[in-house]
Amino acid sequence: MSDDRAIGVFDSGLGGLTVVRALRERLPAEDIVYLGDTARVPYGTKGAATVIRYAIGCASHLVRRGVKAIVIACNTVSAVAPERLRVEFDIPILGVIEPGAEAAVAATRLGKIGVLATAGTIASGAYPRAVAALSTRVETIGQAAPLLVPLAEEGWIDGEVPRLAARRYLQPLADAGADVVVLGCTHYPLLRLLLEEETAALLGPAARVIDTAHAAAEATAVFLATRGLARAPAANGAPSPRGGLSLLVTDRPNAFGEIAYRFLGGDADQVELVDL
């Protein structure tokens, strides 16, 4: 079986491009439609009811575009809205929390996992629940890191300001004895190099940093393959053509395109402005 429809991906803004990049590395032949709700970023400081309402609007738009599945490239939405979206829409809805939790449980040696995330994700308790479903012997320590989202959005991914913020947020995880840090917001991998350096300095050189974007891409690839939804390979062993990428935003398409082009290394020549 084969399904040539695109994969839909949405997030509150720029951060979900980390998931897009991981998906294009793992599933290069698949078309992707990405929606960044840049008019209402960030989601992490908003209440659950508001996040669910925004998520339904984003998913509705992607469904109208004819996507075959939706990847929620936002930990805040993945924490509070997947079940509601699965009730509202008759297509597969995939999140980032369960894949991230699985990778973290597999990586920990000491049984203590730290999670950096938005205030909304931490308050939801979604990561402790996901980890507990995998292992009752692993403890989860959550740390809200709200400043990292605007820093990532503004391109402040290095220097003294983001480094001081990272240290402030990582220190409680170090004090708790965590040996794994989950980047529980898809904006945070934009700061990954800095966060890895500070994690090694504070938690020790053996500590692991889990990028939920790559974990979600792997989970998506497995899901599509097992459900017969993956795009079929080219005939006669020929290389499959590169999948297309459509970028949609709800505000400031020009600014988004400039940042997306730098981050993705291309594929951002056209950014479409949409109204939800």
C-alpha cells in the first residue's frame, strides 16, 4: 500500500521546524505541510482550554489541505489536546511526548529524568504520566523554562544571555541527580548545542540530552509504515524524488521565511500567510 498525500505538521511558531527537519531526514520522499501559528505564539503560557481551541483551528486547516496524518510539533499541545483532536478528526494524530519519554527511559542509567518544557507542559503532568506508563522505577523532574522559547524565536541561540538562562533552568535538574534531560519543547533544539554544553557542565559529561523532534520523526516513520500510509519507493530501485515542503504561517511570513531558510538550509522560498 502507498499514500502520496502530505504529512501535516503544526506548532505555535518556529520551533516545529525542528520536527520538520527530522522528518525530512527520516522520510525524505514524503511531502510535508507545516503550519506555524505565529500570530499566537507562544502556546506554553496559555491555559489548556485556549491551547485546545488553537490546536483545533490548526488541525482543521491541515485537514482541509488533505493531509494523511498530523504530527503535533508542540509539546504543549501534545500534553493537553491529542485526545480531543482524535475525537474531532478522522485521521491519525501523532504527538511528541510519548516518543520523547520512550527515548529518555531507554537512555537513563540512574532512573532520574529531567524535563525542560513550557509552563503549560510541566503543569499538565504529561511527561511523568508517559514515563510512568513505561517504567514505575524512573523518576521525572520537571523544570519550566519559559525564556527559552522567545530566545529561540529571536535567534538568540548562543551568547551569555541564553547561557545564563540555560544554567538557571538546568541547575534544579542537576541538584535532583538527573542523568537525562529531555528537551520538552520543540523550540529548544534550536539551542541544543548550548544546552548540551551546559548539561555536561552541570549534570556531568555522561548525561544525555534527548531531542524529542528526532524521536517523533522515528515514531512517525514506524507508524506510517505499519499502517500502509508511507509513500511507496520509486520503481526499479531508482532514487525517490525529494518530497515537497509547504510552509504556512498566521503572521509575519517574510520574517518567518528568513529564519526558516537559515535553519532548514533551504526549502523556505515561499511562505504562505493563512487566516485561521
